[in-house]
Amino acid sequence: MNAVTLTLGSARASRANASPARTARALAIASLSQESSRRRRRKWHAGARALPGIFFVALLCARSTSCLGQSDPAAEPAVLAVARVLPAVVNINTERVVRRTVRDPIEDFYAQFFGYYRGRPHEIRQTLQSLGSGFIVDPAGYIVTNQHVVERAADLKIQVTTNDGKTYSAHYITGDEKKDLAFIKIDSKDTFPFISLENISPNLLGETVIVVGNAVGYGSSISRGVLSATKRDIAIENVEYKDLVQTDAAINPGNSGGPVIDISGRLVGISSAKMAFTPQGVPTQGMGFAIPADVVRDSVAKFKEFAEKHPGQKVQPTPEEESASSSAERLFGMQLQDLTDDLTQALGYQPGRGVLISSVESDSPADDAGIERGLVIYKIGKHDVNSAKDVEALLSRASSGTNVDFAVGVVRANGTQRVEKVTLAAR
């Protein structure tokens, strides 16, 4: 068969037995094929020359945080807010000596059931320590914290550790037990960073909040959440708190007294309490509470006025102030304890009634009347009492020389009881 054969990669064509017309047509087709191949090569080379620019753009994207405009973590508002307030946050370590009059529980047991001779009680000294947080509100070193972190005592020792690791002694100035706020001062003439109370957070529901403090003894610890609610009234372990703000940010032991801030570094409040269980005993999650910033601001203004009237003084509480929360001990020599379910069951007492007498001071009105440790107060006057708080409320107006009627004894779970009326004269 007469044909023209083209071989790829060869410029030769077999023209055997081919006519002139067919030869011309074959040469034209070959020329077009070669031109098309040259055009494809030129386009590839042009594209290859453009590739370095594409690679450069890709390299820039790889080296940046993101091609979508994400910011540097160091510039995040929360990071900047923490960096702003952290130098003013302090860890507070308190120590106080408590003297208690106690009896040997073994002697009590044998005396109750076998009539053995009971020895006189003896006094013991206990050193109580607590950890908490606070923050500086004035460059002179004034600190605001929770009252329960630095409870008043004549021999109270306070040590404050700042964020840079320096430790200072501090002293108690004044406080407000109802608001659970206290004012202390660092014993130093240095100038300290502080958190301003002039511009506080608006406390809007849903805003981001950050808890800063000494969580479980770890300094410079933070947790983050939102502002969940305002104007909360709660009761935890028979202590009532009013008008608190609520957050789901973690508040742990040691955070008490530390600041809660927003992402602008403004004060939201002071960490005060965490509700682990509802009053019905149901476990909870994400329910922490703080004293709102406006209450803190107004209280600090009053505390500063007090400090100005007592410049340079380490103001100690009066005996009445020191024992305001334990009138039963101050007036009658009885230390009281709430009867929890476990304690009631262990003692075999009737549940839901009375307040346990945990200790009796020697030569006190209670001791002179024969009241002993382990007995229960069921009534004061005509009023039933079921917690130490109930007793304190009824004794709040009692003073030296006041006669008070107590119904004291034991009502057991099986129904047997021995309760007597005892009249004590306050000392």
C-alpha cells in the first residue's frame, strides 16, 4: 500500500511511491505539528518562570501565624489583661494561736458510763494557718481581701508574697464581716503596683471573666469563664452571702480574696465562695461567686478613711470585736459546733435538733454550772436552736451580768432524753 509514514522524533518521511500532492500534504501536517509543540514548550517555560513568585507568597503564608489574619497570642486581650493585673495580686499566709480548754475524751467516756473520777480540763495551744489571695489597691501597699482569710486575732501573723517572689510582713487594719472584706497593709515603704478601683467592669451577663489568685497554694494561677449571673444570695456552711456575682470560672481553695477581672483588666469582683453542693446535697458544677466590684470600691473608700485616722498604727480589735462571732465562748465559756448528720449518727443523738457543746472553759459560768463537753443546747429562753448561728443571734444583745436560760442535755435517737434548764450569768 502506498502511504506516507511519520515517525515521532524523526524528521524523515518515507515517500516511496508517493505522488507530489500527497507529499506536499504530509509536509504541511508535519510543519503544523512541530509549531504546536513549540507553542506548548513556550507556555511551559513561561509558567516555570512565574513559579518563584508563587513559591514566595506560599513561604510568606507559612511563616505568618495565618493567612486569614489571626493575631499573635501575645496580643490577645485576655493575655494582656492578666499581665496588667498580676503584679498587684498577692498570696496571703496567716498564722494565729488559739487557746482551747479540753478534756480527755477517754475520761469523758468512762465518767459518763462508769462514774469514774473526771480530772480537771487542761489548756492546749493550736496554731491555725490559712492560705488565700488578695490584691493591692494603693501604691503604699494597702491590700483588700476576704475577712475570712485574715480573721481578727490579737496574735495574728500575716505574710504577703508578691508576684515577683518577695515576702513581706503585713498587719490587719479593719474589715467588714457582713461583706466578708478586710483591709491590710504591707509593712514596707516601697511603692507597689496596684489595681485601680476608679474604672471597674460593667459586669454584663456573658462577658468573659478571669479569676486570678493562689489556687490550692499555686501562685499566679488563673481560670477563665463568663459572668453567669448577678445579685445572687447564697448560704454556704451556714454563712450567708448577699448580692454576689456568679461565674463558671473555676474558684478553688486559695482563690478567696483574689481579683476577678474582665478582658480589659477591670475589676469584676473578689473571689469569695464556691458552691460544691446545693442545700439539698446535690453536687454542682461551675458555680463560683464573687463580691461585686462596686461593693469593693465603696468598702475600700471607707477602709482608707479609717486608716487615715490611725496613721502608722497596727490597729487591733477590741475584745468585743474579736469575740463577736463567739458570744457563747466570751460570755459563758462554751465553744459550740453544729451537729452534722455524720456527727449526730456517730453520737447516737436525735437528728435535726440542737447545737453541740464541743468544749467548756475551766472556771467559766458554764463549767461552774456543771455543763460538760458533749452535751447539747436545745433552747435559749423560749427559742429552739439548731445551729451555732442561731445561738449567736440570740446572744448578740447579751452583756456582762445578763442571765440567760439554756435547755441543755441529750436527746437520743431511740427517744430517751435528759434535758434540764440551766440559768447562766454572763461574765
